[in-house]
Amino acid sequence: MQEFMALNRNLKLRTLTVFLTVLLGSSIGPNMTIYYVQYFGAFVSGFLLMVVSVAGFIAGLYGGHLSDVWGRKRTMLTGSALIISGYTLAMLMNAPWYTNPYITFVGFLTASIGSSLADPAEQAMMIDASTIKNRKFVYALIYWVINIGVMLGAAIGGWFFRDYLFELLLGSVFVGVVNASIIKFGMAETLNMENVHANSSVWSAVRSYGRVLSDKRYVLFMFGSIFSVVIYSQPDFYLAAHLTQFFHDYTFMGIHFYGQRMLSFMLVINTVMIVLVMNLINRYTNRWPLIKSFAIGTFIQGFGFALSFLLRDFWPLVIVTVVFTLGEIINVPSSQTMRADMMNPEQIGAYSGAFAATRPVGNIISGMMVSLSQFTNDWGMAGVLMIGTLIAMVTIVKAAKMPAQFKTETIQ
């Protein structure tokens, strides 16, 4: 508690906004694949998800540049405005008296663009407002808060998404307004605008990212991270589609589990484990070299998700959830530390924006997997994911062993 109270005001408020955003996002986001599949089919849904990912990729890159030009706060507020507009549109298109899945997609596309635009600025502000001494605590705190939000949000989505989507979207609009108010009136700008000499033009952004892309070590790390995204994003993509189509309904302790509810339950198990046993697991892995910890954790996580593609029953899926969660617990601290060690401290905004782009690119591949599933079986999809897992392991380990292009600590 003393460490938390000693944090910069921006970081304290950021903890609150992260929790609220993740709480509502986790109740809706993972279930939108199911929503699209129901209205458009798996093949078309895969392409829709890729469109969202491409738009997020472009918005993330531009948002990283804007955070270094406009400032963190203005960029975050711009993203918040788009999020509120998108959720409002989606809410109106899913009212009890009217449903339009096509315009709903436009609404979620707008909200996704806003989120991607703001993300690099949020990451940069966290780095600006933290210090070398408390940064590890800050990231651990945010990760813990995120998982609390995911746990509660997944439970809310599993029980209410199908029958109360309008109310959930209304809650998202409200949370968006609250977060924007906190940013506007509670947070201070952390970028020294006196040192800003670039402009917001596209060409200026290109030059900024050109400098980042000249760092071959970081580029290789980002390439591998794209496939890490493919692994951990599966609950939003193929795993969701797989459970919707093939899960065998099961009743446990009086609760009826169908595909959508099983997905939410798996996410709850995942988050509860992270919250309760992460510290315990880390006691045994803290002494491992970062590269070893990353490789083992990534393999276990990827193998667990691949195995889940082959399962259709309640208890086997519960067991495999424990497996891929253990991989995540081992993997996350090492991967975050490796990424921080590879960033040039003089270009935080650009490096954050460049890395933020790995998520939508990874989601594009995950969306392609949903479409590809129409032409292959579960074994084929499991094989595709394991190939992606091996690519992530090999490339990131290779990047970690490369010499840095600026002064930094050696990754082991």
C-alpha cells in the first residue's frame, strides 16, 4: 500500500481507468467473435476481424507518433472520443426494439480504432510517470488489475452477453465517459512539449518510425511478438469459434454450460490462477535466465491452446486451461522485461507505438485462422498454432542474444 500511495497521481488514476476499461471490454470483446459468427458465418467473420485488426494496426502506428507530437493526454482524449462514439453506435444498433449487425460492426470498428490510437500514449505516459525503482512494481500492479478486470468481465459476459447486450454496451459508453473525464480533469501531461519539434503529418510519422525500424534487434523482437499475440489472442478468435460450434453442453453444479459460457469460464479460471498463484510460481522461476523463462512459458502456453482446439468436453478443457495459464504465468514477466530492455529510452513514444502494432498484426493472423478453419479440421488448426509458437520462440530468443544498438543491460 505504501508503494501505491507513493506513485505519481497519473499512475494511480491509470490503475482505475485500466480496471474499468478491462472490466467492460472483457465482458464484450471475447464474445464479439461469436456475435459475428452467428450473423455472418465463420468465413466472413474472419475477414471482418482482419479489417478491425488492419485498422487497429494503422491507428496504433499513428497514435504512437501523435503521442510524441500532440502529447500523451491529447492523444488519449482523442482515442477516448472515438471509443465513446463507437460504443454508442453499437448500443443503438442492438436496442431491444432494433438490431443491425452491419452498423454494429462499424461501431466496434470505430471503438477499436480509438483504443489502438490511445494505447501507445497510455504506455508512454506510464513510462514517463514511473521511475527505474518503481517501474517493475507499476507493471506488476497494472497486470494484476488487468486480470482482476478480465476475471469479473468474463463472468459478466458469459452470463449476460447473449440476453443483455444492450445493457452491456450502455455500461461501456458510461465507462468511456468516466475514463475520458478522469484523463481530462485528473491526469497531467507528462511529455515536455518544449522539446517537441516534429509535426503530426504522416511524413513526420514515417521518419520517426524509420529510426525505430533501423534497430534490427527490436524489429526481430517485434516480429516474434506478433506470433506471441497469435497464441494469447485465441480466446477472441478460433477458440471462441471452436467452442461455439463443437462444445458438448454440460451441466455442473446446476449451471448449464454451452460454448459461449464455457469460454467465459475458461477465462475466469485463467485469471483466478494468475491472481492467486502468480507470485508462488515466480518464486521458482525468478532465478531462471530470461530467455529460458520465455521459451518454456511460451511453449507451454502455445501447446495448451493447441490442445484446447482438439477438445470438446468440459473437464478436459478445464485441465488444459490450467496448462496454458501456467505457461502465461511463466512467460509474461520475462517477455515484458526483455521488451523494456530493448527499447531506446530516447524514443519511448515511437518504440511503444511500433510495438503496439504487433497486436493488430497478430490479430490479423488469428482472424485468418478463423477463416482457414472452414477448410481444415481441428488437428490442422492445432498444427498451425504450434508452428506460430515455434516461430515466436526462435525469433525472440535470437533477438535477445543480439547486441544492442544503444547502451543497455545484457539479456540473459
